[in-house]
Amino acid sequence: MAGTFEEIEAFARVVESGSFAAAAAALGLSASVVTRRVQALEARLAVQLLQRTTRRVALTEAGQLFHDRVARIPALLGEATEAVRDLGTGVAGQLRVIMPSSFASSGFHHQVIPRFLREHPAVHLTLRVVTDPLAHLREDFDLLVAARGPGLRFPDTSHVRRRLVKFRCAVFASPAYVARHGAPRTPADLAGHNCLSYPDRRWHFVDPLPRAPLAVLTRGTLTTNSNAMLYAGVLGGIGIAYTTPYFFEADEAEGRVVRVLARYTEHAEQEIHLFHPAGRFRPRRVRAFADALAIHFGERGAPHAPRASSTTARASE
């Protein structure tokens, strides 16, 4: 036998963490136990796997060859155990989700998250809210939600991608702002307006005549990743904002906001997609949360298979 699971796990942890001490902490063992397990593995294989110095641990050629083939064994065993347990435990366990900060202070957080946790009290949800979820694709997660605006594409990735919803974008202002400053007639007119914006200040439109994409770099007194702040700025008459009609539905119906540049946003759409790691078992809690998202957004998107060459909101949502 090439080595016991405990020996292989200890070896893999040392390589991943870069030291015996860090591997021991991750495994909840003493450094001496981890050292003995790696030494026992090397004795079984009759070859040195690691070069040890006072400052670092490095793989030998044989160690690299062995690690390339066994690195996934601990994870695969964990996934197999998870799959078997999932048959009987139902919706339970740790769920790690990454979402955009634009979802914060929204109907999504106020409705979907509490409802999901009430319906599945055995789930422990770890929810990370970040400015740009796509910058975190290399991290370890169960689900990641990300949006892409008009004219922008999702990056190539090995992750399985599922579209949750497609929104049409729009530009909104309060009647008071329009009364004081007028309404822009073309995207070029935005240069003379106070544009309240997300961190990406490049607003994307579609020219209605040639049906061609059009991008304008805006300027304004508020840049934020909070939809609550953007909402307050528009309703307060501070400036205009580029977002999705879903966010301002009630306010538009009651006349608190109006749309501007409607001809240029008629074909400008934003998509929200759900990502999960390819080739990994998805327990019931992951599937249940994905379904909760799909139900909330009112559309069950079709999966998008990764390309072979890959290496791997409502505005208030």
C-alpha cells in the first residue's frame, strides 16, 4: 500500500499550507504527529517527498509527482462521505455563498435569506458580501452569485454557470432633479449631470438606430457599492443613477422617480448568474439555496457548460 489516508492527508496539507506547523493547525494535530505521518509515508514509498529547511518546505521531483496524483484524495473522500450522509440528513450542514454587495440592504436579504434559514434550520450559512464576486472565483465556495451589465461578458471559467435572471437596465432621476437640471437627451449629455454610480462608472447603452453598444464614462458626487445609498441619492434629488427598473418599480409607479434616456436603455440588459465548482458533489443544502434564488428571481436558468479551453436585481439585490 502506498500509504494510509492519514499519511497522505498529512502530506497534502503540508504541501498546501507550506509548513508542518500550519498543516498541524489545519488538521487539529501536533506538529510532531504530522511529521511522523509524512516520514512514515516516505518510508513506505522508499523515497524523499519533501525537502525541509528551517525556513521552508519544498517538494522533491518524486514529491511533486506523488502530490499531483493524490492531492484530491482528501477532498474526494470528504465529498463521498458528504454524498452518503446527504441521503439521510436532508438539508443540513455548512453552506458557503459569495454575493455582490449590491444585494445588501435589499428585498433579497430581507426576504430570501430569512425564509431559507427558517425553512432549513439545520443549515449554517456563511454569506460573504463583496464588491466584485467574479474576483473571488479562485476561492473555495459552494455558490457564487455575480452580475454582468450590458456590453460585458462573464470570464471563461471551469465553474458551472446558471443564469438566474436577465434585467433591462434604466436611468432614473427624481422629478425635482429634472426640474432643476433638465433631463439628458443622449448619453453624451450625461457629462453635464451628477451621475450617482456603482464603482464601475462606465454606463453601457445601446444606440437605438444602428443597435450598437455605447459606453459613457460618468462623473458624479457619489460612488458606492450600496444600493441603499444609491436609492437615497436618487430619491433625494441629488443626481441620476443607472440601475434596473426592478429596483424603482414602486417609486416609478407613484411618480417619485422618472426614467430618462429610455430609448438608449431599451435593449441594455444585465444578467445575474449563479456559479458553482465543476465536478464537485452538490449536497441538498446547495441545491435548495440555488432553487430559492431561482424562485425569487422568477426564472429557472439553463446551465451553461464550461468551455473546453477554460482553466478552470433588482438593483437593490
